[in-house]
Amino acid sequence: MENETFNLSLRRFLKEVGISSQQEIERIVREHALAGHGQLKVRMLLTAEGTDLHHEVAGAIDLG
């Protein structure tokens, strides 16, 4: 049961991260009129309080 609870909680967190991140990227592209102008370089950093977790993902988003 604990494993199921963990998995559900983790998925809920990741869904929130994904949705809120997409909204923020869309907002910045809109506010800075970046659509159609190459790529937007992005980086996401994941940390967990009280641990040595430091996971970074970098990439580029094609702005069309």
C-alpha cells in the first residue's frame, strides 16, 4: 500500500510540474513575442530538501 501511495503522490507532483511549466513557458513566449523566432533554451533543476538530489535537464524548444 505504501508503494501505491508513493506512486500516486509522485505522479500528482510530476503532473503539476508539467502543467505549470508548460503554462509558464507559454506565458514567457507570449509576453516576449518569441513565437516563430528560433529556439528557447530551457533548463529544469530538481532538488529534494534534506537530500543530495540534484537532477538537471536541459533542452531547447522550437518556437516555429
